[in-house]
Amino acid sequence: EKIASLCHLVFLHETKLGYDNNASVRSGSYKALAAAKYHVPKAWNGLFLVEKDSDNCDATEGPQPRLATASTTVGMAWGASKGDPAGEVARSALAFVNEVIAAERENGREESPSDSKMKETISGNETIPPGEGVHKAVLQYSKSILRCKRASSLQEVINPVATPTILSGAVSGNSIGGEKAHGKSKKNKQSSESSTSTSEAEREEMEERYERVVLSVLCGLGWMVSCRPEVSDTTETYASIQSFRYSENHFFPEASSIVRLMQSSRGSFRREAFALVGKLCQFARSVVLSDHAGDTSPESQNDNMLPLGTLIPSVLSAERDPTIFASLMEMILTYIAVFQGNGNDPWKYLDPSLFTKSLSKTVRR
């Protein structure tokens, strides 16, 4: 019964509780998920941890971890721990994430000296560096969420079976009202007004949920690439066991999704997208920089590479919100700094005349 309850809790969390607009509901769900680890540990590990796939083994990289059964919950928790506007939710999600990462380390391999030292310095408000399973879960979840172009698209991701529409309540309400009060115009009018108000309330809730989830994912994705950079030349704390490139990782969100948010009509989306791209420039350079300077041919690009050379002038000239300029300029400066020390010239990617023109237009504004 406990195992069945845990499975049902995970289902409810991924389809309702984790997306509820009431912060106490989201927080309580994460607390219950974290507490379940100590009641049904084997079932809990089976849901949130991954095993090395010996059947999918590369001679050089060894067995590769698959996504966990409840990887969506792990991805949701990571984003919420970094970007949920409610502090209680962020703390509860962080506690759950740390439980998953700690269990992943305990079950995946023996502790190294760096792991023991790390555990001594971890406090309740810090995130333990994630392992490969959590890393892939966060990337995959981020990819699915950032593909959503509108609130209704997010609803389909949350509940793909039901896929309810905003107006479904209005349609059913009108039909029932027509059967019970046929010929009574006053009751029909009241039913129609009630359905309209319900529809508007549902639409507002969906929009609120959509904005919160997307912002959380953008923030969480930025934190993930900073926790697991492409190149780590300091310590082994970030578990850089194998070299990898985000531009070649099929779990990583498509560039088109990030570009769309950089050009969104919502200022909050643009601000967080600029902040994310700034972190990509620092920790995931393969996403913003081609191996061949000045080569912008289709052959040198892939779905994960951001065309910042052509994108920066357009977003710079189009931005009119003064509260976003700081994030935008920081992104641009970080992008230009990518070229320092690698022998590449940023102006081979970025048209200097077009960039100067766009910058002058923005400053004059």
C-alpha cells in the first residue's frame, strides 16, 4: 500500500500538485516526496534513481545512465528549487533534490575524498552538485517545457491524455443549462455569464502557471550548466567524469526555443532568457560558439547552437524595457568575452557596423 501510495503521489505531483498555483500545495507535495524516501526506500530509489545500462555500453565511456522512471519530478524540483517565486516551495524542492542527489551518489559509486569534503560543507540552503542522472532529467524536462509556446501547450504537457480546453466548461455548462431550462432565456443568460467568468478564471490560472513554470525552468537550466560546465579545470566537485558538449547533447533544449523566449512579448521571459544565455556563454560555450571562427554555414550549426551573431543586433534594437537592459548588456559582454584567449575574433561572428547601429539606437532611446 505504501508503494502504491508513493506511485500515486508521483502521478499527482507531475499532473497537478507540482503545478498548483497555491504555493502551500506545491511545497507540501515536495515535502511528502522527500519524506517518502525513509518509508519505502527501495521503491523511492527505483523511481528517482537511474541504473547504468550495461546493454547500452560504449567502449570508451562505459555504461550510460538512462532517465529515471520519475525523471519529470526530478526536473520539476530542480527548477522550483532555483526559480519558484515562493520561498517555501523553493526550500522544499531543494530538500527533495538534495535527497535525490545524495541517494544517487550513495548508490552509484563509492565516495571519493572530494565527496566527503563536499558533504562537510553542504548546508540546508545549498545544492549538492548533481550527478549524471539528475543532469539528464533536468535537461530533458527543460526541453519539453521550453517547447511550449503558450499556456495551453503547457497544459498538454502536464496532462497529455485529458488535454482539456479552456472553453470545455463553458460548452458543457451551456448544454446542461439548455436541457434543464429550455425556453427560459433568463436562466440561459445566467448560465452563460457563469461559464464565461469560469473560463476567464481558468485562463488566468493557466497564464499564471505558464509564466511561473517557464521562468523556473530558465533559472534552473542556467544553474545546471553552471554546476556541470563543459570544461572544469578546478576540481572534481562537479563530477566532470567525461568531457561533453551541450551542443551535441540531445537532451538539451533546442536553440529555437531559447530564441523565441529572447524575442517574447513578455519582459520577464526576455530577462530570464538573457540571463540564461549569459551563463551558456560562460559554461556551455559550444552552444554559442562554432568550432570554426566566422563559419556560419548550415553545416557548422546544429539545433542546439544559438545564432547570437545575428540575433544580438535585433534584440538590442528591439528592446524597449529599461529594466531589462542590464541583463541584455551583461549577456552581450559575456558573449564577446567568450572569444578572449581562444584566438577568435568576435567581429567575425558579430557584424560591427550593425551592432554599433543597434547599440546607438538603444542608447539614444
